[in-house]
Amino acid sequence: MTHFFEPGDVDHPLTSKEGWAAFVAESTTPPAVPPPAALQRLTEAERTAYDQAREDYHAQLVIVSTPTIRHVAATGRKRILLNRHQHSARRGLIVSGPAGTGKTTAITQLGKNFEQLGQQRGEVLPDSLPVVYITVPPAATPKMLAIEFARFIGLPLPSRFSQVEVTNKVCDLLCTLGCRLVLIDELHNLDIGTRVGAEASDQIKYLSERIPATFVLAGADVEGTGLFAGRRGGQIASRYTLIPTSPFRHKTEEQRNSWRSLVATLEESLRLHAHRPGTLLKLSAYLHDRTGGMIGSLSHLVREAALDAILDGSEKISKASLERVDLDKGAEQQNIPRARRRRTRSEKRIA
């Protein structure tokens, strides 16, 4: 099972060809948990190495095949096939939703699976670059976007180069390297309401015409950025399929089962000596309450609790240990109204 990968490795960010190559090649086997007798026989150095391996593993944990990941994978694969013989007006995807709903994971998994499949089929040549992954910098200009592509490739560019020169160099090289999938993250950093932002949006459209690849874009609630408004927006809307993401719901039995399945998968991946299977599953309603159904927040919560369990020697996760984890501000804000409702119901019962 592929483990949970925070974009970028130690030496290179995911937005570089070296970091991306490491991400594609990465495959981790969960550390084996020895029986108690074998554990007792480990030397101090062996036990330290064993615990460090488990710490590294739980710091990453597994990627769960969520509905969003499956939808992006299936739709993205079809877009790549449809675009294979298109010379212009290629179709793309835009993944949009609140922070923490798995957008980056979905598009990077699409890229990873596409490249791995190409390698297995012998379609990826040694010096080719089938996938590019970049993020949109804040207040991006057209030249800044082109430079992000150049940075991913590792293409040195003199500072005197104009926007047109940088763009031409990038497009020519990516065509030569056989790029077939372009992933652009943090799309919400484009301020379409400004001239520079609108021109940067035009740059993405221009790059998609010059580079014979499928473009997949992702950002936080991009529908509200004006990306689809006006004549520019109409052109984007006519070429891109929008895939919305959202927190996991917890109202119907089907929704609760979907959430429980996610929790169960994370729990099965744990490598803790004293953890009782099914503990997290019994706490699934609490975990949804605590994280607001955000998969990013749930992953953070379980991973940090697992690390605490190794570091403090308890070797298990409980509700009390989960309560000690400080979550991101977004999840905590999601949790405030629920906590207030619980207190209100409790006060009414007391009264």
C-alpha cells in the first residue's frame, strides 16, 4: 500500500523533477511488528532503529482511495486518452473545494499512477518527462508561471530573458521531453480581478495550447475567484470539467459508512503494540466531529496520535490521546459549533 506522502522529499520539493521522480518511485512496506518475546530480545540500538522506522512510517501513513481520488483518477485518465490525438482545444480538469479535502493528493496521485503505468508499459523513455507538477505563486504574473515550469525542469534561465523567451524555452523543451500531463496546484493564487491575474490565466491557456498535454488544475474554491466569468472564463469553462471536493458528510447511513471505512483503513495501517483494533472505528463519530470530515485533518490527527503513542511508550491511541493533539485552525473552527451544541444539550439535561 502506498503511504501518505507530504509533497516533496527531504532534498527536493515535489515541484522539481528530482522530487517528483522520488515521489513516483516511492513505495513503502509497513514495518513488521515483532511478537513481544522478539521485541524483548532487541538490543538498545536495534530498538531505537525499529522505533525510528515506525516513527517515519506513521509520519506519512497511508493514502486512502477516497471518492475524490477515484473520480479524479478515472476522469483524468479518460481526458489523457481523449487528448492523445488532439492538436488544439484539449480538455482538462479543475479540482476545487475547501482546504483539507484532498485536492493535492488527488491530482498528484493521478500523476503518479499515470507515470507508473507508462513505465510499466515501456512508454516512458529514460530521459522523458511525462508529468510536470507546479504550484501557482502568490500574485503570479505570466513570466512567474513560466519560471515555475522552468524550475521544475531544472532549466537555467538568464535573468534578462523576457516572458516570451522563457515561455518559448519551456514549451519547446517540454514538447521535446514528451510531457503528457501538467498538474497546476494552488490555482486560487490567481487574482483574476486584476490585470496581472487575468494575464496569468491567459498564460495557462496559452501553455495548454503549446504543450501537447492534459492540464489538471486544483485550488481552493476556485469558482469564487472569477475564473469562469466573462469571455476569458467562458473559454476555460468550455474546456475544463469541474470536480468539486468537500468534507465527508455524516448524516445518512451511507455517508457514515463511507467515513467509517476511511477510519478503518487508517486504523488498519497502524503499527502500535498495545493498540486495540476497532478503537478508532468506535470513535468514528467523535473523529468526524473533531475534524469536520476533513480528510487532511483526520490524517494529521491519527498520525500525530500514533507518533505520541510511540514517543510516550503507551503504544496505543485512545480518545484521551486524540484530545491532546492540537489540530489545524480550520478543523478547530469546524468543531466549535458542535462543541457548543453538545454543551447546550448537556446543560438542558442537567436543568
